[in-house]
Amino acid sequence: MRCVIARFPFDLVKSEVEQMMEGVKPEPVTGVSVTVGRHAYPVKQVGEVITKQDRRDFTTDEVRRALTRLGFTCHDTPVLVQRDAPPAWD
């Protein structure tokens, strides 16, 4: 499927994206993420791998739109849980 990311056209196929992401260690997710195979990757990390461009050259929305059109599941920013919070006493 033809997708435009950072003003450059790319012909992407879901299986090729999955193959490119094999063996790539997922970075910690702090924003929008995408599930590729069994892993959740930051959308910008996947965009960098599939376009071979610097992350500053494209937006999260561009990559998210392309990955969604290919059939990947994208997730919004995760809810952060404060693990070291003191217990709530009433």
C-alpha cells in the first residue's frame, strides 16, 4: 500500500513491516504505540525503521495513519501508574 510519510512515498506491506521489526528490541513506550507481532513499539521507533529516516522528519500521526491502514493496532498514550505512592489511609 502506498503511504506518504515526511513527504516521501513508501510502498509498504504488512508482512514486510513485521519482517523489518523482527529482532528489533522495543524501546520503552511513553506515547503512542503499535503492536507488531507480540511486541508493542513506540510508533516513532517503527517509523524510523521502516522509512530509514530520522524521527524528527515525520510525525507520529503520519506513521500511525500508515500503520493503521496496513492493519496494525495502534494504542494511545499509556496511563502511567505511580508505583511508589504511599498507601491511601482514610
